Amino acid sequence: MSVSFVDVPKGSDFPLQNLPYGVFSTQSNPGKRLCVAIGNNVLDLSGVAHLYPAQVQEVEMHLPADIGDYTDFYSSIHHATNVGIMFRGKENALMPNWRHIPVGYHGRASSVVVSGTPIRRPLGQTLPVDGQPPVFGACKLFDFELEMAFFVGGPGNKLGERVPVEEAWKNVFGFTIMNDWSARDIQKWEYIPLGPFTAKNLGTTISPWIIPVEALEPFIVNNYAQDPQVLPYLKHDKSFNFDINLLVSLKPEHAEETLICKSNYKYLYWTAMQQIAHHTVTGCNIRPGDLMASGTISGETEDSFGSMLELSWRGTKPVQLNGNLTRKFIEDGDEIIIRGYCERNGLRIGFGECRGKVLPAIPFKK
Amino acid sequence: MSVSFVDVPKGSDFPLQNLPYGVFSTQSNPGKRLCVAIGNNVLDLSGVAHLYPAQVQEVEMHLPADIGDYTDFYSSIHHATNVGIMFRGKENALMPNWRHIPVGYHGRASSVVVSGTPIRRPLGQTLPVDGQPPVFGACKLFDFELEMAFFVGGPGNKLGERVPVEEAWKNVFGFTIMNDWSARDIQKWEYIPLGPFTAKNLGTTISPWIIPVEALEPFIVNNYAQDPQVLPYLKHDKSFNFDINLLVSLKPEHAEETLICKSNYKYLYWTAMQQIAHHTVTGCNIRPGDLMASGTISGETEDSFGSMLELSWRGTKPVQLNGNLTRKFIEDGDEIIIRGYCERNGLRIGFGECRGKVLPAIPFKK
């Protein structure tokens, strides 16, 4: 056990082996500043004299970095397969490119927000009946997506140059938990042929702490076995997969929370190193502060699916909550809370929480 | 005619009625600073005492704003129809959502560069033969896309709130010319189901001048007639379409340039006001400095198509160049130069140039 003048409660996300980075302010000093968490305290890095209790009202956490660009991958084979089965049937579940490319797309950086920020149910355009005109109104199939994301560190690369896959780990600074809120009905109508747009840019929540990769080294596990072999520009020997437990709870407005999903980062098919090598293969420059997300992380079993879409199997199997409640998708007032931690031989490295409550849609007025 | 102590040559892009914004530096003073162009001169706004000749070696232009997020729309009906015919046949040319939604997607802000920046032919993954494994190598179908883009101005909106369509003009600060370089063979293999990614993030060139919307008011024309009627959140009365001539030239390395496309901004089906209203409909916040592009602007006639893909009809009709040269797609050493101007009753408002030369691919070394 490490000894420190700061008391670290047993089971804390933030022991001395973690030291995650964040940005905070206080009511008495509203200027945003860098900090690290130790147990329930926040160490102000701007003047290492101050130590604030992190669990009290006074400390407000902010986005831990200025995000230049935000990219979202689609790297869980179980998630991609589930979605494929639902929309295209079992035979064509995975797209032909999926095992060759760490498929991803550019997301919206402006709407990435820190844990605790309420999320408004969106209005938007949907096509309830094929062949009929589209309609406008509040999203009916509002969903979360359990993801993790890393912040890019290191020097980045110049436009026109690649980051070779074996060196890509140098650009992974640290990880956060992410909820990629998704409007399924809006997405379905808009996404062909250029991908998700307004269904995703309504808000993306991340936890306030960046856990440095160094703190995760004791929890490295084998990379997911890839078949067929990937092209050489994606091949690396280094193990860069992590055993990180991920838990999703849903808390209705006037009821207790229910654990609805137990997943793990290690189910990802593609590594962060492969994601970076692919992202830069055509010469795209990445910069410190860029955020790269995993895509929904689902495991093999039904209790490890990382979205309501999969947990309720497109609404056909309602999810049972405490207090005799059920959900097919997210209702107004529901709060989604994602937590993550690594644990081995008495060492626990936690990620804190990523939470967001869904507010009712604003009625349309032209 | 306006009279000024600065001499404005006849036919200049930048008369006193234009006053476009840009960012420049000089060798003797490398700090980047705001300027406006008047004729062939650059007025340093940081100390209104200095006036620099803009056409000489000494002045270097930079990106005219810090781009927070970059969005690319797909708003030309002729372009969308051409691409649809080539890939899906005449009957299903336009996707069912196209006339209801100003389709768009999030692009990569980090790789937007200013006119004059060389562009490297990308390496990447393609699928030359269906059913066979993908291959890795230099892009074979490298293309330009003639676009225009506007910078967002005004206060922006808060996350969770919309910009009503009738007010959206307040968020359009001014326009630039854009070349959205595209790797067609890479795009074809990667884009399902999440849209273009590495095929587009290799570089996007914009002209260095932002032409304020106020300078374009004399050139406002009727909005494109939309059929069927759009949903109320996209309906506006204000005319917000512009008669802007757009010219694309291709200059092989050791030959003179050839004009290969004559198009016009006015061919766009969707207005910038509709683009903003749709972009924010689910609550996405937009910020000053965000860049929103039109998508490839093609007209009805073959000489107005805004990409090599369309001009050579997927490589089946080589484009004739001066000096007995031909092109199906862009070759190494080729420079693409896009120019734009409005002209009426002796008043000419120009956009300057958007140019970029294609360098050969860097050979692959793992």
C-alpha cells in the first residue's frame, strides 16, 4: 500500500497509482485549472498548495482538454454484429469491410460535454413509415452508447505523413469514459450515404478524468484475435488491450438506479494503435487534445450489450428495472451513469463517473 | 466608382465594395495578423499604418480563422444525381431522404489548409475486385471537389437549443472557396455504413479570404425551387442564394492550365440558412469560426460538373486539356486552381484563388 498525507478511502477510483488529470473550478475561484485526483480530493496543479474535497458541492469539473477534433470508431465486433443482425439479418451481419478497416467517422467536437451536463431530448426528422413523407418531432428512440475514448498526446503528425502502427501508442495520452447519446429513429432516416449527423451531434458526455495509459499498464491483456490477418499498416506486436470493467446504470427520475450492463474494454476488436494508424494512413494530421472514441463496447452475452437498442433488442425485449419498471429506450428524467475500473491483486484504478440526465424536448415553435 | 488612396486595378477581386478578411504574415514580421485586401494590397488591421503588396513573395497568407468544427454538406442536386446515376443507376439516383434533408456529415477540422499548401497523394486501403481481399497502396482515383464554404459568425447557440431557420442568416459571416480533395477508390471501400473518413481527411483547401455576406448582397438570386415542400423547420422566405461564378482549372506540372469546369453557387438546392437550421435541429451548438461547406457544386450541363468523377464520368470520358493532354483523374504534379467572382453592372466582387498541387505518394515503409 502506498502511504500519503492524503487519506485514500478503500475502493476509491483514485489511488496514488492512478493520478488522473482533470480541469476544475470552485465557487470562490471560478477560474478553470488543471488538477489531479487523489482519493476524494482534488490537487490544484496551478499552485500545489491547495487540496479540495472533490465530492462536495463546491468543486465543479470541466472538460479535461480543449478538444480539437473528435473521432468515433466502431470497434466492437459484438456491437457491430448485433446491429447488423437487427437491420440486415444474420447472414450479412458484418459489413465486408469491417474486419479489414477500423471503421470510424468524424464526430462533432463542440457538443462534447463533461459528466453531469443535462442532455435535451432532441427534435428531428424521421421516417416512421417507408414510402410516406417524413415527419418532425421529438425523438422516440433515444439511446445511450457505452464507449471509452482516449485523448491524443505527444507531438502529433504533420499533414501528409502517417503515424506508423508500431509507434502509435506514443500518441495515446489517457482514457475517459464516454456516453455517445444517439437518436436511433433520426439516425435511421439520415445516415445514408454520409453517416450519422444530427442523430449524434446533440451531445456526447465524457467523464472528467483522463486516466494516463501508464496507470493502466498492470491491466494490459492480449489483443483481440483478428481473423483474417490485417494489412501490414495495421499489424503490431505490442499488447495494447486493457481489462477495464464497465458498468452502466439507469436511474429513473423518482426511483433508484438499476445496473443494466456489465461490459469490458477488452472486448474491442481493434486496438487504439490500429485506430491511430488507420486514422492517419492517408495523411490526416492528429493533434494533442484530439478525442478518439471506441464505439459502443458490447460483449458476447446479453447482459454486456452497450446500448438500449441491443439490451431491448430493438424494443422487442423490455429491460427490467428495480421497482417493477421497464424500459425499451430512454425516457425523460432518466439518468444514465457509466462507471469504469480496473482491479487486480488489491490494486484498483477507477475512472470516476460519466453521467447525464435526459430532459424533455423543447416544444417546436417556428 | 469608389475613390481611394489605394489604387485598385480594373477587374480586381478586391474592390472597396468587397473588403475580404484574411490572416497574413511577412518575412520581416512573421507574427500572424488580421488584414483586409484592397486591390493588390493587404491592409494590416493590427496597426492600420501598414499596407503590404499582396502579390509579392513577402506576404504569406494563413487560414483566415481558427476552425472549431468543419461540416460538409451535399447540397447540389446535380452532383448528388450524377453520383447516384453512376453508382446506382438512373432510377434510384437520388436517395429517398435527399429532398427532405440537407444531408451532411462532420469533416476533419485539423486538415483544412490554406490555398497554396501542397497535397500529398494518399496511401490507403481499397477493394479493386469484389470478393477478393483488399489491397494497400497509393490512391489511383484522386479527385478534387469544387465547393464553397461559409464561416459561422454571430453568437452561436447553446447545446440543446436550435437556430430557427428564419434567423439562421445571422450566423453566416462570410464565404470562401473550397477544394475538398477526395480519394474515390478509398472512399468506395470505407464509407459503408458511417460515411467518408480517410478518403476525405487527407486535406481540404480553402482560399485565404472570407468575403463578408454584406459584399454579396447585390448578387442575391432566388432560392432553388424545392419540390416536395420541406418541413416547417426548414422553410424560410428570405432569398439567400447567390450568383457566384466558379471556375476550375487544371495545370499539369510542365504545361499551361486548362479551364475544366464553369459552375455557379446558385445551383445549390439547399440554402446556408437551411443547412444551419438542420445542423442545429437536434440541439448541436455551433460556434464562431466553424466552417460549413456546400458539397460539390455541379450545374446541369457537362461543362459545369464540379469533380473529375463527373467530368470524366467515372473515367469513361477523358477530359481534354491544352497541349493534347487528357485526364481521367488527377495526376502527380497537377495543380487545381479554383476561382470565383460575382459581376453585375460593372461591380466585381472576387474571392481570390484556392489552389493546391498534388505531390506523389510517399512509398510505404512499415
